[in-house]
Amino acid sequence: LYKGNNEFISLNDLYPTFEYFNTESKRHYTIPVPENLVARIDWRSVASRINDSLFVLSGKEKGFYFISYNTRKQTFYFDPELRFANYNCKAFLVDKDNRLWIGTNKGIFKQKNENGIIESYIIPPALYHDSLDVNFKVINVINDKLYAGSTEGLFIFNMEKRQATHRFNFENYSAGSKNIMSLVPLNK
């Protein structure tokens, strides 16, 4: 579900738990999944680290959850509240201003500095039509551009206008190659 520097989280299918491993400190924690959420999380879920004490975990089909880590007690807490319940959330990013970005099946959302305020980024009709099932899988911000990999290719957004300006679909090069699962920034 998640792999970071010296740490990873995996789903234990035999028991409704997540296993957190830190290879540097050689620590292992078992994080129980609330019983009423077991059916909402599986191999399709994606986890991302938000900061030193917070992870975000997507549901298998809709929304996401927070998992917090109490550094003093060295314990994890799985918050059962489903956020963004009407969206399939699979891409998460925290930018240099500590704002959370969320890539969904209905576009990209950015947390504003005011508590609880969310901005949306749109795809204009020239680059997108309703028959496309766009689900954003990865997002990255470089300078004044937002790069978003999706099930329908790579989208580039103008940050100031909060709108997609380009879409690259790589199917002409290889069948099925429009699904972008990761982005690697070069020469940031």
C-alpha cells in the first residue's frame, strides 16, 4: 500500500490489520482496521504519508481515511470517518506549503490555507469529454505547473488558472499506454 524511505505499510488479508515496518529503527506496528471498514479496504487502496504523524489511505472504491501516529505513545489510530465519500481518491501529494492535493475520478482538489477549504482544478471540454473515465493516479507540482497521471494519459494544469492546458495520450505509441501510474521529476 505504501513504501517510503526506510518504511512501508502492507495490508494483512488474514487479519483486518495493516502492518507498518520501519527498517531504519527496526520497528514493527500492527494497526487494527475498524471492523465496519474491512470491506471498504483492499489491494486497490493507496496509502501516502502526509507528515511525520499522519498517513492518508484511500478506500478501495471511494473516499479516504486518515491514520495518525502518536509519536509520544508510539501508537497508531485509524480514523473511521470517510472523507470525499463521492470520489475515487487514488493520488495524494503534500506540497511545499503543506497543502494536501487529492487526485480523484472527478478532478484534482487542493486544500487552501484556510482550514477546511478545498479548491478544484478542472479539465476543459477540449481536453476531456464525459465518455472518458479519468481517474487520477499520481500528481506532482513543479514550478507553476501541476502534472497529473491518470487512466486517460498525462494532464498538465496551469496553477494560476486552475485548469488543464494539455493532455498527452500515449496510445499511438503502444496499445493501453494511456494509463500513467507514476511520474519522475527530472531537473526540478
